[in-house]
Amino acid sequence: MKKRVFILLPVISILILTGCTTSNTVTNNDTSDSQDNRNQNDSSSEDSVEVDYTIEMSDHKFSITEIKASPGDSITIELKGGQGIHDFVLDEFSVTSRLLSSGDSQIITIDIPSNASGEYEFYCSVSNHRQLGMVGTLIIE
Ligand SMILES: [Cu+2]
């Protein structure tokens, strides 16, 4: 019986302490408001950037080498730089990304004409990366 009392006492004191600290944060409206704003910003940025593909670029390849889309689609690709410096070029639809190195990223949008079909090659235009196999295929079907 005595042991139970010893166990309960610290639990009760912890409850009292946490009760005090939570009531302090509730009365402090500034902190709770700023947390709400942060959450809203996070969700809105996710909403505004709906990415169809995320492609990482490293020496000397794209992490995804096959992209599929339908005529009239607008596809969004997030490019992430890795090892080396690379870009993403798709001549037929006049798409050229910035040069991206490790830590860089860029979101590009490819507007596919409604009369487009077939396969189109995208590639990295840096140095001889295309010849080294840094290519991929956009398949429109
Ligand atoms: Cu490259």
C-alpha cells in the first residue's frame, strides 16, 4: 500500500505541472495563432503545386525515364538536382529547364497539344550527357 502512494505522488505532481503549462499556452494566443498560420501555409503550398512526376537528375541519368500523358494534358514535373549539373530539355514542346545542381529544384509544366501523339525524347543538354544515355521518353497516348 505504501508503494502505491509513492508511485501516485509523482504522477499527480506531473499532472499539476502539465496542467499549469497548458493553461499558460492557452492564454498565450500568439503562439497558437502562429502555429495555425504555419499549418495553413503548408497545406496551401501543397495544394498549389500538384506535381505529376518528380525526377531526380544525377550523373548521368534521370530517375524516371518514362512519362505518360494524354493529348491536351498539362503535366507538371518537379526536377531535383543531384550529383553533377543537369537540365531537362524537350525540344518538341519547347521545354528547357534551368541548370540544376545538388539541392536545386525547379517545377516545369509541359502543355501537350491536343493533336500530339507518339513518343518524344527528353534529354539533358549538358556536355555529352545525352550521348551518355541521360535521356527519357514522353509517351502520349
Ligand atoms: Cu546531365
